[in-house]
Amino acid sequence: KAGVTQTPRYLIKTRGQQVTLSCSPISGHRSVSWYQQTPGQGLQFLFEYFSETQRNKGNFPGRFSGRQFSNSRSEMNVSTLELGDSALYLCASSQGVYNEQFFGPGTRLTVL
Amino acid sequence: DQQVKQNSPSLSVQEGRISILNCDYTNSMFDYFLWYKKYPAEGPTFLISISSIKDKNEDGRFTVFLNKSAKHLSLHIVPSQPGDSAVYFCAASGGINTGNQFYFGTGTSLTVIP
């Protein structure tokens, strides 16, 4: 089975711009979660989607949004980028909430 | 509020010895725990899990212990190998009782010295 894929792998943007990140889960996985990783902060939960429905959202401002499509692929959007949004954004898929999550390689976003 | 804590940011161990990584949690609703390993520039890789009905789970060189009363879990790696050098994250979930999300610790960077 192919693993979780994320595109693009690297992205450089300037403050005020917006960005869309994409995640393709493992085939058959209906749950997709997004995380932000910054040095010393571990993985901070952004949101989780299951069958196109957002089931939970972490403590991030409304500039962070996402969606999931009928084929379980998911996108994450960040509007009005700030310098502090520079981070590694990770997507993970799983069969359900009591199954291990499989992570993609991440998208490294740099905001200048 | 960090519900899952890894209080040791780093750990160094000699090759062949045991590595013990620790994790504490605060939410008594957590009933499913996982450990991940992460190399630089890669996503975390699932290592091993344990549910709250068990207190130990083994997979090869990796063993996870769960002490529910102390809200503590640990990962033992025996014997440690240089390829084990990575950042290790513990994660916890209580399913729908904790919002269908996994809570991650801040990670422990393990260095295995040849």
C-alpha cells in the first residue's frame, strides 16, 4: 500500500499570503488529522476529518482551515500568513480513532 | 495545557544498553497510547501501542509499559542500536471522550553512542 503523501514538500511564502497544503491518505483510511510541529512544541493538533466532516479542531486561529473530499484526500489552508506560521505541517491518516496514525513526510512552510 | 508530557528533552545511551523513555499524562480519559519515532525531515513513524486494558506490550526490541495509577508510560529499547537515534514522541487518546484526537508529547531526542 502506498503511504501518506503530502504536497508540496517545501514552500516559501511571504507574510500576508495564503497557502494550501494537500494530503492523500492511505487507501481505505477515512480519518485525516493535521498537525503543526515547531521546535520545542511537539506536535500541535490542528484538526481531524472523518468522512468529509470535521470532528475536532485544535486551538488555532480561524486563519487555519481545512476540508476533506469524498476520496478522503484533505487540504489545509492558512490565510494571511504570519512569521510564526513557519513550521513543519504533518498530515496523518488512520482507519479510526483507536488505530495508529500513519504520517506523511510533512510540508515545510517558511514564511518570510 | 500539555496533557501529555515528556520531561526529558534528550537522552544518550551506549550501544547495546537499555534506553528508557518516559511519558506522563494528566487526562484519566486516555485509554490508548502510542510511541512514534521521528528522523529529521521525515514524518513520525509508528513504533508500538498499548491500550489501557494491558500494562505491557512487546514488539521485538521495543516494550511499552503502562502504569495507569501513576498515569505514566515508558518505552524500553533493548539493546539500543545507533539506528535508534531519533526523536521519540508519545501520544495518547481517549477516543470520542477526548475529542477524537491524539495528544502528543514534546518529544525526547535519543542518541545511541556506538
